[in-house]
Amino acid sequence: MSAGVLVGVAILVGLAAVLVSGYVLSRRRAAGVVPGEPDRLTGEVVSGLMAELRKAQAEAAHWKSAAERLQREVDGRG
């Protein structure tokens, strides 16, 4: 065999090893995860999103009350 063939075979074997190890690793990480059921991060993500939603709602309420107060001031002057 020539050196080029050996290098080609070595590259193919290396690529196959990377693909197989990636598959095995992904299967291990997915063990116990059921589609449609909450996973390890769901609770943390949901609580973070809910906190951001509450902050956004509080800010919206603040600016709405500020706009209403300013509108009352403008209406009182006119």
C-alpha cells in the first residue's frame, strides 16, 4: 500500500471514531429524558422567564401610571 492510501484510511478511521463517540455521548446525555416532559433545566428557565415577565409588567404599570399622571396635569392646565 502506498502512503497516501494509509493516510486516507487513517483519516476515515479517525472520522468514524469521532462520529461514534459523539453518538455514544449524546445517547448517554439523553438517557432519562422523555419528549414532552420537563428536563433538568426547565424549572430554572421558567423561573427566570417569569421573573423577567414580572419586571416587565411592573415597568409597564409604572410608565402607564406616569403617563396618566402627566395627562391629568396637561388636562388641568388647559
